[in-house]
Amino acid sequence: MERSVGSMPPVCIAIPAPRLNWKVCALPLLVLLISPAFAGEGAYKPPASHYFCTSNPAPNTRYYSALFDMAASAQLEQQAGKAFRQFLSEKYGVHAAANCQGNPDQKMIQGQMQQTIAQLKSAKWKIVETGWTNSSSTQAGTGEASHPDCNYADAWKSVAEYKAACENGAQSSSSAAQPQSQDTSSQGSTGQTQNSMPVASSAGGQSNATAAGTTLVVRIMEAVDSAKDGMGHQYRGIVTQAADAASVTIPRGSPAVVILAKNQSGWAAHLQSVMVKGQTIPVSSGPATLMNSSLGSAQNMASGAMNTVSSALGGFGFGHKKPHAPSEAEAVASGNRVVLPPGTQLHFVLNGVSSAPSAALGGGSAGMAQPMGTSSASIGAASNTIAGGTGGTLKAKVSEVVLGPSPTKAGGKYVVSPDGGHYAAFAMHGSRELIIIDGVEGPEFDHAGHAYTVGAIDVVFTKDGKHSAYVGQSGDSLIVVVDGKQRATVQQLPKGAGMGELQAIGTALNYPPTVSNQAMNARHPILLSPSGAHYACIATDPGKPWSHMVLDGVRGPDMMAIDQDQVAFVNEQLVYVGTTPDRKRHVVVNDKLGPEYDEVRFLRVTDDAKHYGFAAQLNGAFTVVVDGKPGTPHHLLTWMTDLVFSSNARTGFMAQLPAGGPVEHNEPVLFVDDHEVAKDVRPCTGLDRMGNPLSAYVVFSPDGAKYAYAKVVPGGVAAVIDSKVGRAYDGIGMIQFSQDSKHNYFVGQRGQYFVVVDGKEMTGVNRMDNFIFSNDGMRFAYLAYMQDGNHVVVDGKDSPRYYNFIGHSLAFSPDSKHYIYAACTNIMKCEVVRDGNTVINVPALSEFSARTLKPVYMFPPVFFSPDSNTVAYSYAKSDGTSQSVYVLNGQELVHGTTFEFPSFSPDSKHFVVMGWNGHGYSFFADGKMGPGYQELLEANLNIARFENPNTYRFLGIKDGSVYRVTVDLAAN
């Protein structure tokens, strides 16, 4: 099955936006704590604040109101935005969404407005200062609207009034009956929806003031984005640390509901309820903060600046590149926009917990993950003994090999191989340093596996983990160590220089970056060939400006410079770009210089590391060279860029032909296989080698036989796939081929988004994501978001409407005959659907994720076995146990708290999952409990997996050491 693509991809527009170079500064905003709604029965009077409104009706144009005073109310902000929009329509004849923002500090909000205007003017924007002020009845002192919306808690005068109108009235019931709208086009900049819930519910009893100050940590189970979902939208979460809130004990693993709220200071996430022993307990909290302290207010301000730029550019600015949005490592919990990827951990300070019957709120721990029917008393925490139970005793052969000290003992310096089975850790013998790889100590150095610029050790592994390399320093010598043995002294340092380092080499051309406890990086001091038989590094001589490549200990030719990101092994031969002392650039194969060029760029390597290509320029002529063979010299090109390499070494690139030449072109030209294909080409969205979306001018099919692109045609932009020109749209987004290269789809934008599969256009939607082809390429599915509800489209047919979907759940079976997904009809009312039939109704499904590292590794919440006959999923039971259950085809297999690394054996005969109990992990195979460990080494997705149909391997930590644990299930 192909990799799914999350969220709506960027589209290509017919008119390119100008390229801008500017800096955006965001003034700090005063973040106010949002008081719990309806804390008392007295009339609620929102505080006065200072506002201005803006609108962007056309590219590079922004309309501003004057500054005016208004009560700080989400509903009044919306009304003011509508009034400003109406004013612009009547006076200027423009039509666009408008939004208003405010702050209690008049100088701050005024300064923010003036600074933004000055920045936009300096970037050649047209700024229209209308002088409009909000003089309607919504201003401060005139009272609220006569018919407040149930979705806005700050529009009501008292709890009694709200309950009478919303909880028992038609407005509440009708709102609850409607599915959540995902249409952002009608929300304007505020992103507010019409089907929200109050910020803090008081249903179920009076607020328990004695719980105030209690902290609760919740992990978000689905993506949060205030720009898409709006105020009051609810999200599922899970409590990750047990807490006592007055008379209520909230165990780890308890389901939770997080809600979006908005006030004059911006967006924030609040905790609305938790489920304890099957009972939903309403709570109120302060705004969420991120558990990672490094992602604090500075990030929120950066997010605000990003949103200002994105709004100003209409979402298409900076040429064809989409403005940067917060990534998984850039979660934002409050400010102009809340963006929280799945797995983000939030910290809440409770203001109150509603009272409930004592039987429902009694204490109790989350309990040890255990086989069905096994009592917690019979299982010790993280024991290394195999415990019995009704699930039976695991009789498999368990082998353990000590790989090295735990990360704690290693000072946090360790690396895990990409295959997840090999471990390198830092250690010291007295004042000497060494590296331990798979339990074997390496040679002792003054400095081992790191330099003065590196905070953790730098050990590189091959993909399969069988070979490793690093650099050690003894005195003034830098020595390469490969597979635990010193191979060569590659560089001498000036005497007394202290710690030294080699120039880092980009490894991404040969294999993905090494994943470890370090931040993911693509540069290391050594590059290993795919087989591990060869190594290369860049070195220098003391006091000399030259550098040279060292290949297997042999020095290469002197270079003025070596391009560290244009180095790769191809067919086990080293290929790199260097500049010789005569300032000419060469592509060097092992130690042999290729032809000289004025410039060499875009070195590319096929995924099988069998072919390479690059773009070169000599005497004004551009040439594409593949496997050392130059193509046609193009003398008329003024530039060449965006070189793309297919799996079978076909090339595509963009170029510019000057006006006045033999063939005049006003726009960039696409070349494929060294031949001109089309002019007026626009970027679309493809996938990189890791399956991530990226902007591209040409997209090749997996087998390289076909290609696709987008170009300007009469009426807009069209996708051209395998030489067939489609219909015109305003823009083209994702273009993708099926894995067998026989089928394709693209997304066209024309007011709505239209998915086009093999030339057939599907019904337009407000938003779509998660498009997948089946393995045989004959079937397709995606998630569609509409004003009247959200649905799944499978083979062109719509499912029933849903409130929301559970992320990462849409999938085809390996044999392509079945499909499955998980969706919710309302908050905490979800279902698993297989082939259009509901399998089970559950409050929510568990999205499995590793706990200790960033980025958080996510596992599908529901998936098929390799033989397509079994479906696996987990959910939190509502039977009063506060536990989750793992289910295979309706059979409850294991009870526990949370689970990680679920997987079937390749032959589908075994199922394994790791269970966490708050104190340690236990291994479960086919419902039977195996060894326990204090931690898993959650360094990458491969640290726990099947090696063959009967052998499962994982990395566990106990007694201060890391163990490679191998479980032979054939003996079970």
C-alpha cells in the first residue's frame, strides 16, 4: 500500500506570486488565562479590549480598519468581522473574509497593527486604511447580542440561562445532531465553526474547587489545528500520568477530551473532561502548555508571525513554495494558531473537577498489562519472569544479549542502527573514552565518537546495522574505526590544537539519516558504502588550505573544496564533486577526476544506488550527465534547476530559454530525457524518497516509465499525465502514481477540491486527505470533508457522514480485497468499519505511539494481518476498569494500559505487542505474557519487530543495561 499523504497538499496557481525577501517580527502578546465558564450565577460582563479588523480580498492587498473598543467576546469578534466585511463590500466592492483581533493593552495592539502595515508596505503591498470602526450595537457597554450562540460560552449571562437555552432547548439538540463541519472556506480567519461546545462544561455537578491547581498530562491522539477546526472543536486524548484531583483519582490511560477555545489573546487548548472507570467527568482547566519547555512562548510568537505571512500571501506566496507551517517538532499550544501533531503531550492545570458518585470516582491504579483473566496480584511490575494466567504461559525460548550500558549510564550518548537491532553507547575507562557496539568495547581514545561541536556520539551504521564507523582522537591524530577496529589515521591536527573534527559528509544520497537520541541529521564524519565494505571521509593537512578525500585509508587528489552534500557511493564506487586548485569543478569516481566544468550541481543517486546523475555547466552550456555520460549540451539556456532522477535513471529538469532565441519562451521550460516537453509549467506536489510531500515540476511513476506535470492551459492549469492533458483547474495539487505504475490520481482545485482518478473526476469536496491506492492499484480511497459532514470515499462511493476520523486508520488489506477505517459519529462515539460494515462501536481507538522520543513514532490504530484475514485494534474499555483491550477479529486478547509496537508475523500466525503499565514493559505474544523490562529503547520504528515468521526481536532496558531480546515463538 502506498504511503498516505496527510492534510490537503499545496496547489499550483496559474499566476505566480512575486518572490519576496522580508523579515516578519511579532510583538509579544499578552496571554490571558481563560476563566472557567459559568463559575458563578452572576451576570457575566466580558472585559473591554481594543481591536482592529483586516481583510485580504486580492493578492498583495490588505484592508485595515481603525482601532476601536469592544467587549472581549468571541461572538462579538465574529460579528465585528462580518460587519467589516459588509462595509468593504458596500464601499469598495470587494468580497473576502475578514477577521478582528484585539488586546487589553491598547499600545500593544496598536503597535502590532502599525508594525505589520509598515512591513507589508516595505514589501510593496497595497494597504488600504479605511478608517472604519465598529459602531454597531456589539460595542462595549451596549450588551450582548439578543440571541447568543450556544457555541460561545462568553455570550451568556449565567449558567441557568445557558442551560435553559442550550442544554434542553432546540438550539442544543439541533447542534448535536449535525456532524462537525470541516469547511474552512466559510470561517474566515477566525476559523470558528458553528457546531462547537462551551469551553468548560458544568454538566454533571458543581465544580470542585478543591481540585484547583492539580496538574494533568494528556497526550493528544489526533491532529489539532485551530485554522481548520475552529472554536469548541473536541479532540481525543489519553492521560499519561496518574493524578489525584480532590476525591477523584484519574489513572494513567484514562480517555480525555481536549477542546479549542479563543479569546482576545488568541487560541488555546483546554481540558474538558476525562473518563474514569466508565464515567465521564467534566473538568475545567487553564490553557494547555507543551511538556517540552523548549517549545514555549517564542514558538507561539513565531507561529503568529508565520500566520501573518501566510495570510498576507493568500497561502501561495514566495513563488511556488508554500509558507512554512509548524511541523511535528514545532507544536504550538496557544497564540494566533494552535497546531498540535498527534502524540503531543500537553500539561493542564485544573480549575475544577465536577462531583460524581463516589463509586465512580474511587481510586485505583491503571494496572499491569496482562493476559485475559490474569489478576494483577500475580504479576510483578516489570518482572523478568514469565507469568502464567488464563492466556497461558509463554513457552517460547527467550535469549538476551547485553549490548551496552543504558542511556542513563552512557550519559545519554547512544546511537541505534536504522534496522533497530544494533546499539552503540559511550563509556569511559578512567579518563579515557571508548565506544561500545553490541556489547564489544572499542579502542580507548582521548575523545571517542564525538568532537567539540557534537553533544552526543556520532556513530554511523549501514542500513542493515551490520557495519559501523566512527572517529577517535589520540593526541593530535584523528583515527577512523570501522567495525570496532582502527583502520587509518586520516588527519593530523596542529600540535596542541585540542579536540578536532572532520568535515561532515551528507549521507542522505545513500541512505536515510541515522536515527538515535540525537536530533535527526544527515551529515556525519564518515560515509559507509551500502555493503559496508568501503568508507570515505574528508580530511585536511595542518596549515594548508586544501582538503582531500580519504577512501579506505588512501588519500585522494588535493582539492580547494569538496562539496559535502554531493558525495555518494554508487555500485560501491565513491562519487563526489570537488574543486581543484585551478577552480574547476570535477566529478571524481574513486580517485579519478572526470571532465572539468564551471559548475556541478544536483548530484542524484537512484534508490538502489546503481546509477547517478548531475547537472553541469561549461562555457555557458548546460548538460545533464548520467553515469558519466554527458547528454546534449544546451547553449541557449540561461539557467537550469530542479533536476529529478527516476528509478531507472531518467531525468527531468527545469530551464529558462532567453527571449529572442530561436524559440522564444516567456516562462520556464520542462525538459525530460534531455528533450523539451512543455513551457508554462507550474509546480505540483509529489513525494520524496521517504514518502513525504514536496514541490515538484515533474513526477515519475515508480517504474520510471511514465511522468506527469502541470502546465498552464486556456482557463487555468491542467495536469498532464502520460502525455494526456486533463481539464483546466485553478490549481493542481498532489499528483501520484499507484505502486504498479498503472494508475494515477491528482487533485484539482476550482472553488472546491476535486480528486481525479485515471481521468475520472470525483465529486468536489471542501478538503481531502489520506489518499491511498490498494496494493494492486485497482482500488482507491480517501477522506473527504464537506459542509454537511465528513465521509470516506472508496472506489468513488461515499460512506455515511461522520463527525471526524481517527487518524492513520484508512487502509486496504494486503490482498486489496478489503478496506478498513475508524470514524466517530460524535465525540467518544466511534466505530471500526470493515468493507462498509461496522465491526464494533467504541468510545475511541488507541493510537499507539512511542513515549520517550521526538518525533513521536505513530502506529496505525487499526490494521490487517499480512494474509488479510485478521483485523487488530485497541480501545479503552468503559467497564469501570480504566484499562484498554487489544482485539483481534472481535476476540479480546490482552488487557492493559497502553500498547506499543503491535505487529503480526509475516505468515500471520503470531501477533505481538508491547504493553506499558506505568512502571515497565511486558512482552505479549498471542495473548501470553513474556519477559518484562523497565524500558524499551524507542529509538526508531525497527527496535521491536519480527525478523522471520517465528522470531521476534526488541531492545529492552533493565538493571542499567540494554539487551537485544530474541524470542523464538516456534517453541511456544
